[in-house]
Amino acid sequence: MALPAQSYPVWKAIVTLTHVLAISFTLVRLTHRYRTRRLWWDDYVAVVPLLADVLFCIVFWFSYRHRMATTDFVPSATPLYTYWIFAIFPYITVLWSSRISLMLSIARIFPPGETPRRIALGLTFTFGMTYLGCLLTMVLICKPTPAKWYIIDENKCVRSASGHFLGGIITVAADFASDLLLTLFPLILFWRVQLPLNQRRLVLSAFSASSFTLLAATVYCVVWFGDFDLGPDARLLQVVSANLEAAVSLIACNLLVVTTYFYRVFRRIDNIESYEYDTSSPKSEPVNSRSCTSRSFPHQPREMHTSEISNLTFTEITESGYEWSTRGALDGSH
């Protein structure tokens, strides 16, 4: 049984809101890191999926102002540059640069020479090579027509034995593998970290946000390669699934920084309100007396004992401890 015709305005609104949320998360993350002078390579890399996601959202709006007459993976007479620049490049760039940024966020917590940092940097390099491989694969799966080299011939696209596009299958397999790594690696790494229950849940949930990307990739796989009839708007649903996967990937990339930023903001407000209430009594003391320890000030150097991962603190994890400590030591030496 085929799915009924879809509402283009509704799907446009859903996709747009998801893209806006992803872009907003990235801007909050970059602004916070810039104002606190904690920008590092993971933040610089995050600019790449930000720009690609803006392009992807704009392309979606201008490409689907009316119903598509075809459900082909590559519509006939599609110029090669249009297919690559406005469809393949932004989609794959958002996905893989978000994963690279997230893995760098894990790597920066640990000093050079530590095993977790080496593993994270190795996975970062692997993700970068996979990104280039996916780009080349998606570009080379379809050959141009003999008469015009820049026009794609949909009948000459490389397919698997089951009739599906080989480039799409390879890309989806890489998506599943990378998202599974990004979900399990932080959980294993930070599972024994000694933190208060609410902070521990916050860190583990934020670092395991790639599970949502894994879920989005599953939906993408089902929509593109599932053996059922999507109805007259199959092409729309396929493109929507790709846009949602890209936007969710960008959200997952920034979730740790954004959630901990708002966590600290609300905790600060609560502490201020508690302090104002307690100072109404002559015998009261500030509730947040622990906030004035040396760990609360980034200009004071501190030593990070990375031989025991369980000794990591909430500040060291959420503010990327090693880079934070190194910068503090340098500032304190002047």
C-alpha cells in the first residue's frame, strides 16, 4: 500500500525548523567559546558544517517549490555541477565535518601522549579520509552522457546486484559505522567518571547524542532503500530524510557545549537567588561557597591527572580540561 500525497508546506516547516535549531546551536557554541577564549580545532571545524548546513537548507527551499515529477535518484538531464555542489557536497560535508568536530572535542580533553587522545585523533583522521572517499564515490557513481560531459545519464549510474545505487549503499554503511563509534566510544571512556548524578547524566547524554544521528541514519536508509511504496512524493520524503539526518548530526556535534552552557547559566541564576535569600538573615552564609575554588577561574593553573580518567571533573570535561589547563598555566606565567 502506497503512502498518500505529502504536504510540502508541512515538511518544509519541519526541515527548516530543524536546520534553524542546528544552526542556532552552532552559533551559541562558537560565541560561547570565543567569549571565553577557549576556541580550538573542534570549534574551527564546526564552522564547516555550519556553512554547509545553511547551503543545504537554502537548496531545499528553492528545489522543492512544487511537486517533483520523478522519483529517480538522479533526475534525467541533471547538470553534473548542480548535482555535486547543491546536493552531494553539502549533505556529506555536514555529516562528516560534524563527526570530525565531535571527535576532536573528545580528543582535546586529554593531553598529548594519552591513549584516549591518540585514539580520538586516529578516528578523526579516519573520518576525514572516509569523508573524501564518500565524496568521490558519490560523484563517480554516475557517468555523463556521450554528447554532453556535464549532463548526468541516470541509466549509467553504478548499481548493486539488488538494483540500488552502489554509492548510496557505501555512504549509508559508513554512516552507521561512524555513528556507532561516536555513540559507544564516549560511553566507554566516561562511564567511570566520578561526578554528581545530574552532571554525570548530562555528560553521558551529550556525548552519546550521536545515537540520535544513528536513528536518523536508520530512517534515511529505510526511506531510500526500503522495499515499499512511498507514494507520489517519494522523492520529497527521500530528500527530507537526508536534510533531517544532516541537521541532527550538526545538533549532536554541538550538544555538549550548548547543554552545559545553559546548565551553568541556570545553576548560576539559582545560586544567585539562593544567596540573595540567605543574606536576608544575619547568620546566613553564601550557599555557593565552592564556586570560589581555584578550578572556577581559568587564569589559575592546575594539574590534571589523566592517568585516572575517573578523576576528571565536570569542568575539565565540559570545558575541555587539557586546553583549559594549558591556557591557564600560560596566562598565569605572565
